[in-house]
Amino acid sequence: MATRARGSRILRPLLYTTGAGLVGGAALYSIYRPRDIPGLEAAQVPPPTYGEGGVFRPPSFPNAKSREEQIADLKRSSGVLSGASDKIKGAIGWGSGGAGAADAAEEKGAEEPYDLLVIGGGATGTGIALDAATRGLKVALVERDDFSSGTSSKSTKLVHGGVRYLEKAVWNLDYNQYKLVVEALRERRYFLDTAPHLSQWLPIMIPIQKWWQAPYFWAGTKFYDFLAGSENIESSYFLTKSKALDAFPMLKKDNLFGALVYYDGAHNDSRMNVSLAMTAALYGATVVSHMEVTGLEKDASGRLNGARVKDCITELNGNKSEEFTIRAKGIINATGPFTDSIRKLDEPSIEEIVAPSSGVHVILPGYFSPANMGLIDPSTSDGRVIFFLPWQGNTIAGTTDSATTVTRDPVAGEDEIDWILKEIRRYLQPDIAVRRGDVLAAWSGIRPLVRDPKAGKTEGLVRNHLVTTSASGLLTCAGGKWTTYREMAEETVDEAIKEFGLTAKPLTNAPRVSGTEVLDEAPLDGTCQTHRVRLIGAHGYSKTLFINLVQHYGIETEIAKYLCTAYGDRAWTVASLSSPTEQRFPVRGKRISELYPYIDGEVRYCVRHEYAQTAADVIARRMRLAFLNAQAALEALPVVIDLMAEELKWDSKRKETEWKTSVAYLGSMGLPKSKLALTRKDVESGRVGKYADEEYHLYARHDKPDELLESDSKIPPGHNPVIGHDSKANK
Ligand SMILES: Cc1cc2nc3c(=O)[nH]c(=O)nc-3n(C[C@H](O)[C@H](O)[C@H](O)COP(=O)(O)OP(=O)(O)OC[C@H]3O[C@@H](n4cnc5c(N)ncnc54)[C@H](O)[C@@H]3O)c2cc1C
């Protein structure tokens, strides 16, 4: 007995210690285990090296069809009909050409109608086009402006589950909200895996003012980590006041108790959008931007069977654009805030389902935030949430949320800009002045909140996306968020296959998007594989690719880093299209703007390989200059227009049109009103920075120091020192 008692006295502590050790070890392992960070592993396709005889072999990539070829394909679809499933032929009366005609057309696959025509080239539309193309469907997408010209280029750039949605889910015991967060967290990981060059992890700080808030936010962020499960990468952590200030020195010290840091994704939204369009094009989709849908066509039984379109580029060239018809078995409306305008083309008296809400962002210089740490203010003065994030070297702050009307290029309201600045000031140290003049760009995006037309009138707006089909077969996908574009596309294509009786097929001849024999792990067997289909540029990308670019082509390091994150492995092509500088170093790449790492080769690449058709396509969606600094974008316009004119053979009239439309566009990106009338000559002679305008009073950056250099005294008051004493603008 005594021996047993002694044994258990020894064993019990041993068991407790071992148990505690195991639990502690498991906890430590889960916190400090090595993470599989997208882009950190070696590239799927290694960078090029020297081949036989020491010859350098740059990578060579497949090209998508040209815009003209794509338009020809669109036109061919309205040739003689064939190939439609019997269900479709019967249902929509396409058999009218007779069996003979149909059989003849059968031989010309190109002249068959599309399985699907997608209207709208934002995140939703391009996601659908890629999904459909990789399931072997014949798909076309038309976008009336540029890919991502709508809401999709104007997001907060977060790839996130949404910590604030989680908070609401918990407090309101809202299962749908909770499910939304979990789904978005899963999608976040796919996003980062399929486009590791365009997206990355970003630590985001939640400042804590009161000690009792710490356990609340700690539990919230840990729950967020937990929900992400194995899809998570870095886990959240607590920072004491001193560590919080070390990580974010701009933060106001008073009343600061500490901070919690959690991780989310951030991305380059419009480049992601363009990459989706280009990847879909490589997989065989017909994607055409600047092609507007002006009407929908129905057969005798009232089912939709096509759309009328016009080429907006023909009009920009001063010619009348002839409308033509694209035939498709199914039409998908993915027009975001414009959802109702397309629904009305189908049924003019239909009740509207979109409640548009404006979200404004401002861009401030990068010195307002640390280079790799964002901040969220979960409790602004009126309860809205504000993000304050580093983005492309600058700081992005936003967003507001207020009811609006739907317009094409909405302008950020002065009151909304002021509200954001006021909220930021509450968080930053009092000696850091946040001035209106520090706003380098400001834009407004329209959130298409949607109401389910099939739900009762009393039911509110759906918080996630909506997929709904009208009686005549218009399939609408709207709402949701950037992070879940892939899932929305999957659901829409599933629905389209059912609704239009389509047959998904294995892709036997998948393109070599990687430029080599290396393929994705995705078995393209007709099922949805977009969670594994890597986007154009992803295969050869790694976080060290820029070094190869610097070593082989003599590109500046800052520029090489930027090119690799914007174009992935296609940075090789961009670099090769960049002009030699005729200097010892850098060897290639002339900057478009002295302030940013954008170079001439990008303009050529975007025209040749990304369907850029206007100067705004380049300065806003391909390179992000217009979003980062509206005045720098204005100053870069002459070079961009000249390079595009060379590539696209523009005459002087078209160049003048480009000037006017691009400057007007910059007006929606925060370019001060006084600069909207500037001519190209004005800009070239340095009048963008001339003092005789409202801006003079906004800045203090030209204050005179107490010890003057001789060169200082040459500059009389009111003259612009930036452009030199002898400049015409200073006369
Ligand atoms: C301020 C703001 C911040 C946001 N931040 C985030 C975020 O951080 N993370 C996140 O996940 N989500 C975010 N979102 C949500 C996300 O941006 C949107 O859900 C998404 O971009 C919507 O994409 P879309 O393709 O449906 O719409 P859009 O991008 O607007 O695309 C619709 C397209 O249809 C085209 N079109 C319209 N009419 C026609 C026609 N007749 N013919 C041809 N084309 C036509 C338009 O030109 C447009 O390009 C944010 C939204 C807003 C407003």
C-alpha cells in the first residue's frame, strides 16, 4: 500500500509536468512553427541562367490574341448558329437556320455562339471569365471602359476576412456573417497562392487605449487566427506601449496602453484584375475592353441570346462606331454598381436591387505610416472603421461609407476627405501635421450593396454577393468583395452551367502560362480549379527574382523590386521593352516620373500584352500613378501619350483627345480643379507646380531656411524653385 502511495506521489507530478510540457510545447510550436509564406519558396519556374556557350536565354512567354483578333472572334459568334445543346436550341429557337445550316456551321467552331457572354470586366467579371475558360467553356467578356476601371481599382486593397465583420458576427450571434468571415479567410489564402507577386501579408495594428480593451481585442484577433485554421500564416500578438511606439512611431503616446497586431492580406487590386483578364485570355477566353453593351437580344420565345455592343475606341479615334451582335447561350451581368442598368436593358420596368454606397480613400505621403505596418481604427467618432495602410510607397487612408448615386468616375467629396483627415489626426502625434495639401490623390469607389429580388420586401440588403437569374435568362452576380471574387465566380459558373444547359469539358490543350513545360497542379478536367490555377506572372516569381533582373538587365534595384511585384515573371518582358539609358548604371529603364519606380517599358508592355488602349488605362490601372499622386500623373502624361502614340499609331487628333480625357479622369482622382484646364504645353513648361493657385497656401515645403545659399536668394517670392529661375513659368 505504502509503495503504491509513494509511486503515485512520484508519478502524478511527473504526469502533470509532462502534460504541461506537451501542451506548452504544442502551443509554442503552433506559434513559432515555420510558415509557408507565399512567394518565399523557390519559384515554380527557376529564373533563366546561361545556356550553352554562355549565352543568356531570357524566358519566352505565350501571347494572348490581339485586340483585333478578339473582336473578330466576337463578330464571328453571330454567324450561323450551331453547337448549342438541344435544350438551348429548343428553348430559345436557335434551330431556325435548319439542320443543314447548323451542320455546316458545326464545322467552323469559331462561328458558334459563345457558351457565356460576361458583361463587365471588374473583379467579378474577369473572375467568371477565368473560371469558365478553365472549365473548357467558350466564353467572351466585354468591358465598356478598362478592366478594373470601376469599383475594383478603388478598394482598400485588403484581402481579408474582416475583423469587424467577425466582431458583428459574435455580438449579434449572426451565423451568416460568421460563415462569410470563414469563407473569406479561406479565399484569402487561395488569393495569395495563385498571385503571390501581387499580394502579400500585412501586419495591422489595433491601438489600445484602456487596459481592459486588451483582453477583448486579444480574444478577437486570436479567434480570427483560429478561424483561418491551416490557411492562416502569421498569428496575432500583443505589443506593450513602448513596442507599439517602436513599430508605429507616428502614433499618439497619450492614453496609449499597447496594441494588438493581426495579419491580413493586401494586394494591387487593378493589376490583379488585369492579370485575371489576361490569364483568362491565355486560357482561350475572348476578353475585350472598351467594348460597351448597348442592348440585349432575345429570341422569339423571349430568352436572351445575345448582346449588342459598340467599340468605344473607334469613337475615340473620331469615327462612328458600328454596333454588332455577340451571340451567346447565356449572358452574365457582372457590372457591379451598374447592375440595374443592364437588368433594365432586359426588363425596363424591373425593380432596382443595388443600393450604391460611396467609399472615399485619400493617399498621403509614405512618411505618415511605417513601411510594413498598417493600422485600423475600429471606433471612429461616428462608429465607422478607418484603415491607415502603407501601399506602394505611400499611405492609403479610408474609407467612408455614404449613400450615393451611380456615376462612372465619381469624385471624392471634400467633406468625406476632411472627415478622414480629422480621424487620422486623432491617432497621430500632435506635432505631425496632417494637412489638406498632403493629400496626393483622393478617389471614390461605389460599393454595390444588393437586395435579393426574390426575397420579401422587408428583408434588408444581403451582406455577401447575390447570384440571381431573370425570367429571360439574365444571370446577375453582384455585391460581395474582392477577396471572394473566386468563390463568387465558381458559384456563378455552376449556376450558368445548370441554367443554360452547358457542358464543361477537360482542357486538353492547356496553355503554357509559365512559358515552360511546367504546369499548375490543377487538373483541368472540367471542374472548377481556380483555387489552383496560377495567374500570369506567378510561376516564375519569388521574393528574390528582382536580383536576377538587376544582374541580367541592369535595372535599378527599386524598379526591379517593383516590376517583380507588379508583373511577376513578366517583369523580364517589361525590362526588355525598357529603353537603354546609355549610362553605366542603370542600364535600362527610363522613369516616367522621378518620384515613382514606373518606367517606359511598362507602357510598351501594357499596350502590347495587356490591352491598354488609353493613357488612363496606363497611368491608373497598369501602373498606379494616378492613384498615388494625381499631379505626378499629370506631369507624366506627355511621355505616356507619346509612347502610346508610337505603339498604337495615334495621330495628333487622338493625342489631343487623350490629353483631354486623361486630365478629366485625373479630376476624379483628386487633381485640383485649377489644374484641369492645363494644356500639354503648360505641363511641359512646369506649370503644374506654379504657385499662383490655391496650392501655394496648402504647403509649407518651400519655407526658407535661416542660413541661405546663394542659389536660394535667386528665387524671388512666388517663384517656383522646383523648375528653376529661368523657366518660362517663372517669368
Ligand atoms: C471603397 C471600397 C473599398 C473596398 N475595399 C475592399 C477591400 O479592401 N477588400 C475587399 O475584398 N473588397 C473591397 N471592396 C469591395 C470590392 O472592391 C468590390 O466588391 C469589387 O471590386 C466589385 O467588383 P465588380 O466587378 O462587381 O464591380 P466593378 O469593379 O465596378 O466592375 C463592373 C464593371 O462593369 C462595367 N460595365 C458597366 N456597364 C457596362 C456595359 N454596359 N457594358 C460593358 N461593361 C459595363 C464597368 O465599366 C465596370 O468596370 C471595396 C469596395 C469599395 C467601394
